[in-house]
Amino acid sequence: MASWVLSECGLRPLPKICHPTRAGLTSIATIPAKIKLSPASTDLKRPSFGCCSRERKWEVKVSTPLRVASVDEEESENVRINGVSDGCKFDPGAPPAFKLADIRAAIPKHCWVKDPWKSMSYVVRDVAIVFGLAAAAAYFNNWVVWPFYWFAQGTMFWALFVLGHDCGHGSFSNNHKLNSVVGHFLHSSILVPYHGWRISHRTHHRNHGHVENDESWHPLSERVYKNLDAGTKTLRFTLPLPLLAYPIYLWARSPGKSGSHFNPESNLFIPSERRDIITSTVCWSAMAALLVGLCFVMGPIQLLKLYGVPYMIFVMWLDLVTYLHHHGHDDKLPWYRGKEWSYVRGGLTTLDRDYGWINNIHHDIGTHVIHHLFPQIPHYHLIEAFQTEAAKPVLGEYYREPKKSGPLPLHLLGILMKSMKHDHYVSDAGDVVYYQTDPDLFGNEAAKMTG
């Protein structure tokens, strides 16, 4: 493309023209050629290249286009991808210039080191707090204390889950047996089948950001969404019901997918993993039997207060955190299919979140982008691995700063409600797609807010 303008004063550079990125585009808006003849002459003569000639007989300005724009293209100044405007601004769906190796190289080497003693110290700390809270609540046993206990204990159950999650990733230690033993102890105590969830969560990380292949809170395609009955849509998008989805997911997975985390024959697993699934299901069953026994010892009401309600708070924490790490940003974020998906591009659609006082309690899981790209990094190195001097500068605009939280992350509830009203399904077609809104689900209000 011509990059200089011929004028009466000689040659000068053209202004920079910004072209849309290629991701998901079916057409490119172009700048048509501009030729201007002065009224002083319609008879073109040989041009003079002298600077600032006083004879002003003609001038010509040329910008050669890639191709002639169609009428339809001229009517629309901005290219749109599934309803999302694209122009000269940053496109989160465009392939990044950096590679995974570039991000890895920016992380200090000691951030990859796993210290099993340090990891175990967090387990001892959290388990001690869990038993201490239960003992204190049972001792006082009054309705002023119980609500505080439920929130605190449910949050600690969630912290236990995160440590077991690290065991599943292998970031707890380099010892596979230690990871398995600790993971089973932690996850079985909160009714999570360790190996079943570990394997499905591995699938989530390996396919993050992929419409069909992702495993955790992946978007529904338009076809699947429109085939859901009204009750299922309500369960998925009407709060607080989505925050209670995790036990259902363990037994039956997400809409559009089949299988169970407890069934060794499930299509979630390959034949060599069936023994692991049986082991985890047996451990889960042992914990369920223990709870039944405690029900006879202390009574169902006391067990509900000590364990049942905190368990539900834990489930709500899990669903809230896992959902908001992949949804709810003010700018629509892409989901991928086919050749447009890559491990890096999918991982860059994840979001960090600030949880205030809870950050340390749940082991900095809010530093989620770097965790998704490199799940082998121990939780106690995540912040350092992503600090200003390390991986963060490499990501540039692909990283979205989380909104700062107060002591408690109450602001996340508003983000969750907004996302539930707007993020319903993605198009059946296209390799770079964005969430769309069903205007009939909650009436016209959500559609107006989206528009």
C-alpha cells in the first residue's frame, strides 16, 4: 500500500491507518483511494517536486486500497463480530504476539519450586481452624453465633478445597502419593470425589476458553440453549440457584454433556483411570457413611448446623469463584472453536478477582490468570510469579486488572447478577464468538441494558 502522499510541496508520509484484526473477520473495512484535482487546472502537466512551489496548478493525493470497498462496507464503518464492534481499539480475540514460552521466561525460577513442608503447614493450619470453629460453635450453641460460624466454616471448607485442588494439579508437592493421600483426605471431608474432579478439572485447564471442549462453566451454544426447557434455564440463570449447582454437576455434569464424576465408566475418564475413580468414590462413600453415623450420635439438626449449612456455603463459594474467573467482565471476552483456539488464547480469557480479606484464606486463588496458564506453580508463589516485574508486563492489554475489593468481596455479587442477565449463549457458527443475551428470559430489561 502506498505510504507517501505526492503534494505540491513534495513527498510527505500518509497518516497511519488502523486495520481490524483478522480473528473471526469475514470482511475488512478499507479506505478508498482519494484523488483531488485543484480547480486551477484540468490539464495535467509534469509535476514539480520542488518544495513549496508558488505555482499551484495541480495536486494529487493517493492512498492505494487493498481492494475497492463494497457498498455494504461503506455503509458500515465498524466491522462487527457476533455483535461486538471492532475497529482500531484493542481486540481481545486477536492472537497475541507473545508465546507461552515468553510468559514462562518472565517468571522467577524459584516460583516453580514446590515445598511439601510449606504446603503441609497450610493443611495443618486450615484443619485446625475448622475443628476450632466447630468446637466453639458447639460450645456456645446459640443463634447469635451460628450465622457467623456458618459463613466462617463454609469459607474454611472452601479453603480446604483449594488445597486439595493444588494436590490435583501436582503443585502441592512432587510426590504423587503424598498429593493423592492429602487430596483424598481434604476433598472427601467436604464430599468431593478427588480423582473424579481432578480429572475433569484437568480437562478444563487443557481446554480453557473452548466452546465445546471446556468443562467448567463453558457457554451453551445457541442450539443447546434453545432446546432447554424453561425450568432448566431458570435453574442456570436465576440466583441463587446457580450457586448451588456444584453437587448436581458432580453427578450429571453441565447441560449438553453427560457423565458422572462417581462412575468409572463415564466418558469423562479413560479405561486406565477407572481404578482411581473407584478409589475416590469409596472415600466419598466413607465420608457420607460417617455423616450418617454422626446424625444418629448428635441428631440431624445439630449435624445440619455444624456441617450441612457450612457445606452449602462452601458450594456457593466454589460456584461463585469458578464462574467469575471466566465470566462477568465489562468488555465481552471471546470464546473459541476450531483453528482459532489455542492454549494461550484460551487462557488469556480468564480473569483475576480481588477477594479482600479472603485472598489469603483461600490461598490466593484470585490470582487466576497465571494459575490457569501454569497450574504447576504453588499457590504461595502465584502473586510473586505475576507481579509487575514478572509475567504481567508480557500480557499487556490481554490482562484485565481486577476491581479492588473491600474487606469482603460484596462487589462481586453485582458482577454476578449482571452476567446472569446478559451471558446466556454463544452462536452456533464462528470460531471466535461472544456471549449473547436472550431477551425473553428476563423480559426486555436485560436486552435494553445490553444494547
